[in-house]
Amino acid sequence: MALDCACGTGQLSVLLADRFEHVIATDASTAQVAPARPHARVAYSVAPARAERSAGGARDLVPVAQAAHWLELPTFYTEVRRVAHPGAHHILGAAHR
């Protein structure tokens, strides 16, 4: 399972669906998510990256394609640590490891 934070219109989300059985794609902006391309393996929702609350298991990948500069990074990193399973693929800034 992948969690695409700040997914925008879902460009990365649909690509992730080629490799993951389920992709949770979130963005804080309804206007960004509204035109997202539907995909059977992608579940879009409006939520800030710091508070992803969908049901399900731990996440294997938590990318932020091009929106990290919009995030409150320390809070986001705390959320990534909460939802990602041990050994998940995520890269945290050196100051926040």
C-alpha cells in the first residue's frame, strides 16, 4: 500500500497503482483532487499530509512528488513515522530522522 501525500491531480498516484495494490492519494485542496484521473487502485481524499486518517494497514511507500515545500515538515515526518510500517520506503530530512 502506498500513501501519496499532496497528490494534486494524481499524476504520481496512477503511476504508483501500477506497482501497488492500493494507493491512498490525499491532498489538502479539493480543487486539486477534483480533476484527478480515476483508477481502480487509487482512493482519493481531501486531507492534509500531516493528518492522513484512512483505514487500513501500514504504508509501504510515502512519497511527496512535488509538494514538500508546502508541508509543515516536522509534523509531516511525525505522521509518516506513524502510518509507515517498519522498513517502509521513506526518506526523511537529515534534521528530522
